[in-house]
Amino acid sequence: MNMTHIVVATTYGGPDALALQDITTPSPAEGQVLIDVKAAGVNPIDWKLYSGAFGTDPDKLPMRLGLEISGTVAAVGPGVVGLNPGDDVIAAGSIGGYATQVITAADDVFKKPASLSFNEAAGFLLTGQTAVHLLEATNVTEGDTVLIHGAAGGVGLLATQLAKARGATVIATASAARHDQLRGYGAIPVEYGPGLQERVSAIGPVDAALDLVGTDEAADVSLALVADKDRIATIAGFARAASDGFKALGGGPGADPGTEIRRAARPELIRLAGNGELEVTVDRTYPLTEARQAHEYGQTGHARGKIILLP
């Protein structure tokens, strides 16, 4: 009997809730694929799910985590076409990706471009589709100036590149240590903190704003500088979005999940990353057994790109 190692949250709270468990390796049913995981992307939504921010339903425990992986197909279920054992793939969705093997729907599995390492391939699909949703929801197009709060994080680095590809000017908030990286993508970096509104205003008018950090500063500056609230969107500041009337996107309370936009974005994101037109920055890797340490680091907010778990 083969066993699969998985990471679960055994309770609601902080990273201490994470534990390693063993389960019997399942077989893929119709339309499903079994994947040997090579790398699993870590995302803020992972720790928000067990933090209690979205509720504390005891029936959801123990909670499997991990929404994006790369790996190799181990087996396919009946009815699966175009995927075969031995194929290197990328997958995203509700897959419990913190594991040595995962079962997922074939519709959520894509061939991995050979030009991408497994670590890179596990680090851009979820953040990339979030970035596309933000840009679509705020209608960022050629000639716009978009303010991105938290541009040096996983979503921010991809949103910056995708906005530039649309022909927009990007003003990117980040700590000074991240400014050279953002300049490399063609953004105009500014340091967050007191006086941010004045620093951004000195650069020029702002058409749209993307809040990736959820701070009052991000909300206040966006509302002060963007005339149309429909062109302000957040993936973190859900309470301010509700009270101030701008868009909340993603998995938070009252947020638009954008499921169709996000799913539709995946093939193009894979093409861009495979062609080198979208750069994936991996900051740190941790073994699966150190998922707690990976989450502790992620929660500092200091990650310079993606955190990856290695089974």
C-alpha cells in the first residue's frame, strides 16, 4: 500500500496548526489525474484559510492546503485525454498541493513548458491569474497609469509585468530594497509610508489602483488619487472595500471570486512564462516538513517573490 505525505491544518490559528500526516495514495477517478508533486507554491490565501479570517467551521478540519503545484503525471483516470504518465505538468485549484502526490481534475492540469523549472512552474499560476483579475476588474489598458500597492510580492511582481505589457505606466509601492527589481520591469518605484500620496502625486495622475496589502494607507491613497472607485480593487482590504465602495476580489468576505476570468487566464500565463515574457521570481524554498517555517516567513511580508515547498 502506497502512502502519501500531506500537510494539514489541524486547528484554526497560526502556523503551529500545521502538521504532517500520511494517507493512502488514492487512485484517479474518471476525469482525474494523479500527480507526483515536485514543487508546491505557497500563497497568503493558504494561511488565511486556517487563520479563522474566513470562519472556523470544525467540519473543515483537518484542512489540506496548497492551491498550485508542478510535478509529473503518475496515473490518469478514465476519460482523460492529452495527459499521460510521465508528462511534466502544472496544476492549480483546490488540490491540497502540500503533498508528495495529489489528485486533481484533468481540466486544472496543463503541460509544463520545458523552459520553466519545477520551482518556477509552481510559483506563478495562482498569483498570475489573480493579477489578471485585478487588471481586468479595473480595466487597465494602454496609456493608463496604475498604482500598485505591494508591488514586490508574488502577485505584485506579475501584476507589474502584465500591466506594462498592456502599455500602462506602473507606479509601484515597495520598500527601498525592492526598487531596483521593480525598475527592471519598467515600473516607477516609490517607498510606502508617511507622505506616500504626495510622492505618487508628484509623478502624475493615477487612473487605477490595485491594493495587494490591505492597509489603510493603501485604501486612503487610492481613494484620494483615483477618481473612479470602480477602478480601485483590493485582494486584502475587504472591510475597507465594503465601507468605502471599491472592488474586493478573491476569496475574502463579499469579494468577487472572478472564477471565469481566472481560469481563462491560465493558458496565456503559461505561454508568457514559457516564452520568457513573464518572469517568475522564486525567493525561498523549504522542504515539505518545514511548511510551518515557510508560513512564518511568508507572514513577515518580506518575501521577495514566491515561496516554494519541496516534497
